[in-house]
Amino acid sequence: MLYSIKMRAENGSRHISGAERIVERHEMSQAMDALTRRGMEHPNGPAETVTVTVRPVTRPLVTIQALPVSEPRVRNLEEARQVLDAELCAMGLQSGPVLSLLYGLREPMRGAVLLDADSLRRLEPDQRRGVRATCMDYTGNSGAGKNHFKEALCLSSKVAHCPQIIGELCISDDPDYTTGYFASRDRGYVRIHHIKKCGMHLGGRIFLFRGSPESVQQCMDYLENQPVMVCME
Ligand code: PML
Ligand code: MG
């Protein structure tokens, strides 16, 4: 039997950090301990409450391969935006409004924006909550400390595997973490340095959706509930 363990740390209503694992029963107490410690020690500040939730995994676990990673040469914010712009334009999307939305996300969001790639309409039922990509883990995860890159590669691989998601953009909300990415099934994980100025709380994710109105719910269900293990080897 597998268990999904989720941690969220908060100060009142302010989200501080979140992390999760999918583990076997004998790994549970160590994973809970590591996640609790992580919630209490975060650069966003000390947490008032750390909540750890354990649930048995009831759906069959899907195992997928991590997206291939590329790392274009980027020396500053302007070049980072040019990379994002080129990726969006290559997909025939309206880059300007998508990038304005990404760089305009000032409230730290626990979830992501689910954006219709063609109409640019936001599809999240609750825009403050956003859409969560959860219920995942990756091979070789020791659970010790945060590994921005591996956790983001894990999440983006799960998200890219969703038939209705054609791309994802991400800027970290950790003030001193200035590497982000663009990811898609076709382009893999394009790691982008200098995607924001150091010290900014600005951050967030946009999932680019293309599908029928009926498939929005199916897509959100996959993102939030389908257990996925990502192979990093
Ligand atoms: C986050 O803070 O959760 C987002 C991290 C993005 C990682 C980008 C990378 O290092 O490749
Ligand atoms: Mg963060």
C-alpha cells in the first residue's frame, strides 16, 4: 500500500510552503518528519502552522519518464523573456498577454492559473486558489530539504503528461530563486535563468489548456488527484 503525504505551512491565511511525497508504509514516519521540518524552516519566514496530511493512495499509480531538460544561455531578465516569448510564438500563441499575466501575478498562489491557450480565458473555478498539480513524487527523492529543480521537473513532467495541457510557464515565488522554466511535451523542460529579479516575491505558474469545455474537469482531476511517479534516471 502507498500513502500520499502532503505538507502545507501557513501564517494565518498566508501560504508559506508546501511539499509532498508518495511513500510506502515503512517510509512514512521519516517522510512526515522531513516534511514537517521543511514547513518550519522556509525563506518566506517562520510558519505559524504546519499541517501534514496522510491519505492512502487508492488510484493506480502511473509511472512516467521525466521531461528532457535543456538550458539555453540566458544572461539577464530581458533574454529570459525573449526565450519565453520565442517558445510561446513557436506554438502560435499570443505571447504578450500570457507574459503580462505571468509577470503580473503578485499574490503568492498555492495553485496555478489554468489558461485557455486560444481564448486566453482563465478556467480555474476559484482564481485565488488556482488549480493544484499534486499527488506526485520522483525516484531518488530523499525528502531532505527542498530541491527546486527536481521538484519542478517532477511537477512539470506530470503536468505535460496531461492530454489537455500544451505548455507550462513557471516563476518561483521564493524571493531569491531566479530560475524558472517553460515546459511542454514537444519542447521538454526548458530551464530559464534570470527569469525574475532577485528579492522579488513575484511568482506563479500558468498551465496552458487546449481542449473541449467538457474536458476541463477531467484535466483538473488528473492534475490534482492522479498519483504519478516520475522516473528521473
Ligand atoms: C518553485 O519555487 O517551486 C519553482 C521552482 C522552479 C525551478 C526551476 C529550476 O531550477 O529548474
Ligand atoms: Mg515556493
